[in-house]
Amino acid sequence: MIDEQTTAIEIPPNYLDRMLVILRKLPDKSLQSRKVANAIVEFWRKSPMASLPKERYLEIWDRIWVASAKDPSEERDPKDAVGFAINDPAGKLTEELLKYLWPKDAKVGGGIPQELSDRLKRIVERTDHSAVDASSVIVASRAEILHAVAPEFTKQNVLPLLSWEGNPNAAAYWSAFLWPARISPDLFKLIEADCIIALQMPERFDENNYKRLCQIFLLASMEFKAASEKTVRDILDRIGAKGLEDMSSFLRHRILNSKKDAATYWLQTVKPWIDTHWPRDAAKQTMHTMEDFAMVAVYSNASFPKALSWLEDNGLLGQTPTASTILFSLKKWEENTHEDFKDSSTLPERFPEEVLHLIWLTRPFQWDHGYAMEILGRITEANPALVATAEYQSVVEQLA
């Protein structure tokens, strides 16, 4: 289909003049045809439109966009708003406009050109958003960068798209906003109330977008300290198992990505956030969250013994039979071992007693593939006395 496939062929410059003649003669009704509009947009993308004088470029853009935008589609799933927008002629044109008018020397607080702000405002105000609007989806997806460069304009004109009170399709625009998954402390404070509402409605998002929503909330509260203790505790009490699992997964990946600073990151950032906010109710801990916290301990590197002990004392660890990553992260380093496990693969030699305790506590043996016995051999080589312990005997008995 024309609106789903693009060609790598570049259009010769002399074709542009011919197309402009055709566009002048083409009636507006023809431009409203999806196939015609998409063909024009693809020509637009492949031809040297940027070589035109700005006034001429914007004159043509205005005419094609008005015809292409027409009535917002009522058939699109709000959970896939971005997929709809990037394949819609009006959405594609909005992307082209942003590229063309975006200031080349853009800087924080520097503002955007009047020609761009006027058109973005027209885009978001053109409809009541009772149906998802492709151009507005594209604008919402740029909310973070727009706020950085033009904060007041964005606050007044773009962020209302994310308002659950004022926008019947706020979920679609939140999905667009979450597409790049970026947030700043100042922007979070402006959308905090609507973010909290969104977190309590996972059914309005597809799985990946809800994960991104949890990520920006965790990032804002843990890294930026942009949410109050009460706010974070309240939301963790309300979001249910799925939300908590998405939060614990992000904690796991954050400490993994901290690499060389993992021990410090655990002590200064992750542990204080968990200590202050994470619910201790046993019913709220799942095998998923317990596996994530086990891996948080593993990835904390030099802090592993204390992290393991603290997480256990706070009721955040337990048996996780399917957590094969625990064993895989501890297996001996080989040439084909993933870089993520470079440090964790040395834990059995560095902290044999604590690694034994982790294996005894979590018992991740459902998909063992022989890793557990290999790790036990390295543990007892590092500390032979562990063979006589009840934990070692219990693990060996289960593996027999």
C-alpha cells in the first residue's frame, strides 16, 4: 500500500517544478483521497522541497495538510496511536513540518519560530479530540523536546493533550508522549497529576507503553526526586501487581546499566528509594518482583552481600523456580558470555557464602541446564567448609 511502503528512489530536482504545477491545478477534493495524499507526501519526502522559499513551502504545506487532515479517524485503536499517525498523510506532513521549521540552533528556553508555533497550535486546536487526530499525535510525541525549547508554549498548547479531564482520547496522546520515553524534572511536575491517573489505568495502554509510563514515573521519583514520598507510596499501593512488576524490572535494568558504579548506585539511589517507597506486604510480592530484586542484588557488584541481606530482611526475596537468569548470571565467564554478566560471573569466587545463600533462598532450578552444580563446585572450591552447611546439603538434595 502507498501509505505503508516507501521507496529509496530520490526524485530528480526538475520533477519538483512539474509537481508544483500539478498541485496548483489539483482540486481540494482530490487531495482528500488517502491514496492521492500519501502519494503527494511520499513525493514531498523524496524531492528537494526544502529548496523552495519558506513562504512557498509553507503555502503548499498548508493546503495539503488542510486537505489531508479532514475528520479524525474513528477506527483507530488509541493504544496504537503512533502506528496510525506515522502512516497517515497528515501525520507524515506534521513530521515534515517539524523537521523543516525546527530551529537549527535550538537551545533550552530558546523558543521556536512563529511559523511553527502558529501551525502546531492550529493542529491541536482543530478538533475536540473525540477521535484520535494523527497530527496531534505527532505533536504529543514531541512534547518533551518542545517543552525544553519552548516551555510556555508547550504548557499552554501541547500538554492539554495529556489531560484526562479535558481530553476524551488522552490515552492515545499519552501513548504518543511515551513513544520516545523521555522526561525532565520540570516537565514531570506539570504532568504529574495526569501521570498518576494514567498509572492507575493500565488497560488503556498496550504493554510496552505502560512499561514506559512506569519507567518515567520511577525515573522522576528516584532520580529527580520530583514526586513526594506520599505520592509515590500511594501510587505503589494502587497500581497492582502489573505496575509493581514493571517498576521492579526497571530498577533491575537501571542498576545493570550503572555498570562500574553499581555498588554506589545501589547504596545511594536504589536502596533508599526501595526503603522509602516499596510496599512490604507479602501479598504484593510476586515471583517476577522477587526475581528482579534478586538480580538487583547480583548486579550491585561489590554491594552484593549487603544488598542480598537487606532485600531478604525486607521480605523482597523468595523462591523463584523459573528465574534461570540468576544462575546464568553466575556461571563461569566464557568468551560467549554476555557483557552484562562480566562482574556477576565472578561472584561465586568473591562471595561464595552469599551466593550459596542466594541459590538456597531462590531455588531457580526449573530450567537449570547444569549451571547450578557448576556454580556450587566453584563456591566450595573457594570455601570448602560450605559443603558441610545445611544450605549446601539442601540445595544438592534438591538437584539430585
